[in-house]
Amino acid sequence: MPASPLPLGAIALDGSAEVPLYRQLYEALREAILAGRLHPGGRLPSSRMLAGELGVGRNTVLAAYEQLAAEGYLEGQVGAGTRVAAILPDSLLQLDRQAKPCSPQDRPGANIRSLSKRGTSLSAIRRLTPFYERGRGRAFQHGLPAIEQFPALLWSRLLARHSRDTRSNLFGYEVGIGLPALREAIAAYAGAARGVACSPEQVIVTVGAQGALDLAARMLLDPGDPVWVEDPGYLGARGALLGAGAELVPVPVDEEGLDVAAGIARHASPKLVYVTPSHQFPLGATLSLQRRLALLDHAARCGAWIVEDDYDSEYRYQGRPIASLQGLDRGGAAIYMGTFAKTLFPALKIGYLIVPEHLVDAFGTAIRISGHVPPAAMQAALADFIGEGHYGGHVRRMRALYAERRSIVLDALANELSPWLRAAPGEGGLQLSAFLPEDADDRALAAAARKASIHVSPLALYQMERGRPGLYMGYASVPEADLKRAAVNLAGVLRAAGAPRYP
């Protein structure tokens, strides 16, 4: 077979370009092969002949030929020269780039690949996954602690302690439910600080709070199971529950937290109740003792699980910390969930569940199958950080700092922001909600604030049913001077937007 005619006019090699000449030639020949201008089995000119025609050194052509041969576009035979491969690699890996994708109607009887029902469900709820913007210190960004205050040097030493010895067991396969040292540290802390009744064996270490939510939802729910959720409530929980196929039952929240009587009226037999009793997300209420007991009593009577999300209870600025709901449970209904994202830093990605003893093996098996396990060295460093007392000291320091920053926001709400906003009741946390007048459009006002680089969220974002409008405002990661300046700027935005005022 004669050599294939090469479209030499289309091969323009630029000696001044940063891309080497051999690479330019390689890309030109590859494109000609894929476009069909050089046919499978066709012979190419010898390297000497092509070099002469292009005015380049023979080594340039040889290098291009060798690269194409290595990738399967060319093949050489003794005495037969260099030919275009009979079977091209890209034809096995991708469709013709110029071809229009086939629709099911174009291919009757063909098997159409698609997501599973669960995959389709998950992809449809992407707006319900928690989203936190990158960066730090943007007023009034929520969900982010004061990362710059974290003792990074101390942490790096603890992490290095467990990372330098490859003979350590930490370099082998991970124990699925968590390192024993970390489980012991978490159990001791949760028992002393939160009144959680548990042994270390009941602690399941997860990849952050979202991993804990996903695991609990998959293990406890079947598609179609009814679940009580707070309204307004945490988007990440709703996303995980919907991903498990749950039927969400919105239950209103007031100054005493989840309205248990309203939940019973809406659906008397939930399979699971998701609740944030210590600091309701996003309104900040604490679930009253009367409602805690009522919730536990109803769960016992109808056989419901309770997932208690205790995401930031360490930061309570008035009175003593509220004991966990799990600590009051005598029927084995409550599953306690915690995270270190708010107390340390979000990228740590370590959370945990404390489950009844009879669930430990099942949850542990699920963790091992999924492989969703935090790195062992991070777990070991965290165990030391807690066990050596650094965690408690850091939380105490941050509690004082956040209390000062919270007071600045509350002062602004009582003064320059008072024509438009009223602080929701609450005694802790890294952020707070502030209510607007009933006729306000909180989504529009939040969008106007964002244009002025003020990051507030509308309460409508967290509501399943229409509720009181307001803005969700974080303060933990924002320096004091920036909070004061942002409050003045927010007042200007609300004034310019014509936000409704309180009488």
C-alpha cells in the first residue's frame, strides 16, 4: 500500500512556540487520524522523507512517531514502514466527537444506561446539601468557626507524632468504627460535658456530620418511611433523609423548640425524628424539658428512632449547658450525633454517632462496606488533643471570644438594625437568626446584601412551609471591627432596598 497522502498544508509547525516541534507534529498527526484524513492501515511517509518536506530534523519526526506508536495510533512492521493502527484507541474509548448523541428513539431496543432510583433521587436534591463559601471572616457568614484561633502548631505536632513511624498500626487497614483511643476520648467527653450515657463501644466515628447523617438514614429508614423534621431546619439533614427515600413531615418550631403536639397531629407514627434540641437550627431555641419528655414518651409508644444532632452545644453563653436528650432516654430510642467541625475546623471531617449497643455491629459493618472512614492519623491526633486536655481549653477560649462577637451583633440588632430586625430567642451558637416584619421578602433582601459583600441567609431557605421571614447571621469567624462595620453596611442595604420596618 502506498503512503497515505498527508495534508501537509494543514501542518503548521511554529519554531518560536513554547510547545516543542515534535509535540506540534504529534498533535497534528493525531488529529488527522481521528478525523479520518489518515485511514486505518494507511502507511505514513518515512521519517526522513517527512522531515525533509516539513523542514525539520529527523529526530523531531521520530519522536512524534514514537509517541503516537506508544499510544496505539501507529504501528510498525519490519519492511513495511509505519502505518496507522487498524484499531484506534479513541474508537474504543469515546464516540466520534462530531457525532450527535443518540437518543432512545434513534436506537430502538438498545439498553439505555441511567442512574438508579436512589442516584436520581440524590442528584435531584443537590440544593439541600449544606454549602459554605470558601474563605474566612466574611460577615455574616455562618457555619464557620474562628479557624485562625486554632492552635495549628500544637495540632501539627500531634499529627506528626502519629505520621512519622510507618511501623505503626495506623499505616495498616483502618478499624471501621474508629480508633479505640478516639472512641474512648469521645465517650469520656460526651459523658462529662453533655450527660450522654454510653460506653466507648457505642461510639461510631464517621466522616463528618454529613457522613453520620447519611449512615443513620440508610441504616434506619426504608423508602417511604415518615420522618419528623424541624421546620425551619437543617438542609443537610433533609438532604440525607430524602436521599434515603424518606417522606419528610415538617413540624413547626417555636421558642420551646420542636412542637411535639403538632408533630403528632401531622403524623402520629413517624419512623424517625430528627431534632436539634440543644440549639435549634436555625432559630436557636432550646427544646424545653416538658417537650423532651413528651418526645421520648411518644417515641417509646410508636417505636420511632430519635436522631439528636448536637452540632454546637459547647457554645452556650448563659446558664449551665443543657444535658443531652440521649441522657434522658430510657427506652433506647435516641441516637446522639456530634461533630468537631464547629469546635475545631470543618476540614477535619470527623464526626460521630453514639448508638444503642444492639446497633453497633450493624453500623460497624456498614462503615466497613462503604469505606467512609477518616484517616487513622487524624483520629489518633484528635484522641490526643482531647485526652491531653487541649480540646477543653480551646473550647473555653473560643466560648469567650464568640460571646464577645455575639454581643456585638446583638447590640447592632438593638440599635442600627432595630428598624428592620429583631433577634430570635437563643442563648448560644456560632450564629443567630433575626426576624423581619411579616411582609418582608427575606430572599430579596439577602440577595441585595450579597451584592454588597454581606453574607446573610434568608430564613425562607430553611423553611418547608412558609414561615416568619428573617436573616440568618454568623459571627464566629468575623473579627469584631468587621462585625461593627458590616452591621452599619447591612442597615444601609436594608434602607436602600426599602425593607419593611417595625412600627
